[in-house]
Amino acid sequence: MIMTIDILLLKFKNYSNIYNKISNEEKNNNLIKLKRGLYETNINANPYTIANVLFSPSYISFETALAYYGLIPERVYAIKSATFKKNKKKKYNNSFGLFLYQDVNPNAYPYDINQILKKKQMILIDYIP
């Protein structure tokens, strides 16, 4: 389950030093840091779901989507996502992999996004017929 720092502050509100508790949870692998202020509790979480949450709005696209649908033979080492109105490329590297984000034209962004339910979690990915 993905948790924000705000959720963790509420969850550990009875501890005298909440940030030490969060740090201990990380050391014990009960929390996996995705980026500053964002954590995952499941070591087996789907990286595609994480990609949608790390930087939003975004959806899985480019060669990652092509590989997901089996349309390219190459192995993809980074999860590439499309976003808009960010005016920059973004990169995150954590325990779940390398995540890259690139702007697309805002007029193209909302079209042909496929919603796939995997293990009770929604994944947003390019729709490729």
C-alpha cells in the first residue's frame, strides 16, 4: 500500500519521535521509500502502479507500453511514462526500478489511456490496439 508522509504521521502519532519510527520502519523493510514523503509497504508492489503515483498525472507509455503488450522484443529497463504541463523530464530511481517521465502535448494526453486492473490495483497505460 502506498503511504504519504501525512498518513504515516497520523499512523505513528503516539510515538515520541515519529521520524525515528519511520526511519526504523524503513530499516526493518516495513516501509520502502519511493521518493521524499512517499512510501510503499509491499515489497512485491507492482512497479506500474508505483509509476502512476510517483509523478502525476501520468500514464505508462513509450517503449514500456510496447513491451507490456508484447510488441517489441527488447527488454525494457526503465518504466517510461507520459505526463503533461510539467515542462521538464523527471527521473526517480528506487528499490522498484528506474522511472522516467516525459511531457507530451496536452491535446494528446487524455486520449487512448487504458485502465487495467491488476491484483486490485489500477494501472494507467497507453492503449495500443
